[in-house]
Amino acid sequence: MNLRDNNIERISNKTFDVLIIGGGINGAAAATALAARGAKVALVDKGDFAGFTSQNSSNLVWGGIKYMETYEFPLVRQLCMSRNHLLRSYPSSIREIRFFTNLDKGFRFSPFLLYCGALLYWAIGNFFTRSPRFLTPQQINDDESTVNTDHSIGGFEYSDAFLYDNDARFVFNFIRSAINYNCTAVNYMESLGSICNAQGEWQTQLRNTRNGETYEVRSAVIINACGPYVDQQNKISELTTEHRHVFSKGIHLIVPQITNNKRVLTFFADDGRLFFAIPMGNRTMVGTTDTRVSTPETEVTTEDRHFVLDNINKRLNLAKPLTEVDIISERCGVRPLVIKTGDQNNKNEEWMKLSRKHAVDVDRERKHISIFGGKLTDCLNVGEEICEVVQQ
């Protein structure tokens, strides 16, 4: 009997302290944190562990310098501390990397003001990384001749971190750790909904998506960590929550290596948002987009490709412009963004300012927890917060 079959047998014959539905970064971090503290944990996912959103990130582990513009300093502090913790704890997977930023004429802030912001960002992060550096157009040209400085007004360089390996493998390492702490983990096991019985115990119906067989698992607590499908899962179980998700599609294009320097080239795209050229071995990952969509299921469109290619070609000195022929592969996913249930957020300016912070909704009477939003950088904070809630 293989591990998965053995775990299916265990999951249908035991009562668990906690059932976690969803094996992305939130579910994986929560499973590891709880199992390490001795809880009897079951973790299920309807597809691959670390799939969907968790395998389509930009591979960046950053403290959220962009949130300084909206004065979300507590969030920036929290993310910086989590980034520092990840750098210390996972040196083989996560490394410091420099973000080399160029600004063009007409940008809404001066280079010196943004450099001062980078200094504050460095201080908020306890001076953990290398110090920021102010850049003149000539310095940008000398250090990175690939960058088009024809309209440059200068820039700055600062440090954050990135996944040297890849996002999905990093997430799966959390699941392996949880299994080492006796978590029962089963993939390709879909939740069909949960009911709370008269004894206050949760009964969740599961379906093996490989052969259609159904099972029932019992638990004292349920954690809905379904990422962009949190609302859908709560609806199946007839649960209401304080928060809900809206979705932003982000795509990246993998193209031939743009520069030999191991740094992230950072620009501001035509729509004003941050835009990156990220080293990926002997390739470069370019993006991203921020397109409002109504459902988690998305795909890369011709318009997406043109937006990314047009923006990167404008900002680089290349022997020949990148075209669709140069695209080696594509990454496409949704960012589940948290808003209050009932909020509309129809205005574009409100939409673009939505942060990637997480929210944890707790129904203490029924012992049900829903995790909304979040990002890879914040995973350790999510795990700790979930442990505190469950212990209460």
C-alpha cells in the first residue's frame, strides 16, 4: 500500500483535531505549524499540493515596498519581519537580491524621494539587508547597459529576497514537514461540503477525484485554506463570513536571458504599477499584469502578451525587440484580494490600491476558520496566527 492509499484509510477511520482544506501556501503553513505543536491534522486538496496560485507567483519574497505609498506601514513592517525570518530559516531556498530601479521623465515622484522611501523601508526591516543606493542616469547606464536611459531621471537600488528554487517546491517542503509531524495529507481529494453535528463535531464529505469514491472525515475544527476558492467552499457548507475575495489576474512571460547580472530590473509600467525582469536561471521572467477578473480560472491572452512585451521593449536596449516567438513559457494565476463582504470596489483607483494582506475569519461557536488573501512572504505569520486561534 502506497503512502496516499494509507493516508486515505487513516483519514476515513480517525477523528482529527483539525481538517485543513486546501494545500497551497496558507494550508501548508498552517498544517506544519499545527502538527509541530502536536495537533492531529488532516490536509486535503482537490488537485496537486502547491498547485494553482501557489505555483504561479513571481518567486519574490519581499516586504511590500509598494504598500508604503498607501501608508500601510504596519503591514510593511510585518512583511519585512517575515522576509527576514525566511531569509534566516531557508538560506538554501531564499536569498537576498538587489532591485535595480529606473525612473523615466514624468513619473509621479522624484528619484530622490523614492530613494528616501527606500531608506525608510530598509529601516523598517531592521537594516537586515544591504543598504539602498541612489542612482544617476549615468550610473544606471554604467551598471546595467541593458536598461534604456534615454528618458531616465535616475533611480535607486534596494534589497529584498527571492526564491532561488521555485514557489511550488518551497510550498511542498512545508507539506513534507507537516507529514514528518504526523499530519495526514491526501491530494486529489475534493471537499463536497461540511456539516456540524449535534455534538459540535464537523463531518466533511470527501471525494477521491481519481476514482470517484467518497469518504467522511470527522474533525473538531475546520480550516478553509482554499485560496481563491475559499468563498466557493464556504458556500457549499452554507457558511457566511465577514470577508470575501475579488480576483486580480497576473501573468509572467519566460524569455531568453536579458542580462547576466543577478538582479531584478524594476520599472513602472505604462499603467503605473511595478514591472519586473526577474532572473530565472538562464532565463528571465518578465511581468506582471494586474487585470480584474471575476473567477479564479484564467488564461494568458494576446492582449496580456502584448502589454508585457511592449512595456519591456520600451524600457530595455535589446539587439532586437522581444516578440511572441521569444516566449519560452507562460505563468498565469490570480491574486485573491480581500475585501469586506458587501463592498463593491468598482473604482479603478480603489482596485489598484488593494493590498495582498490576509484576513482570518473565525466562527468560534462552530469552530470554523477561513483564511482569505495572503502571500508567500507572509506564510509564517499565517501559520502562527492560525495556531493562536485554534488554541483559543
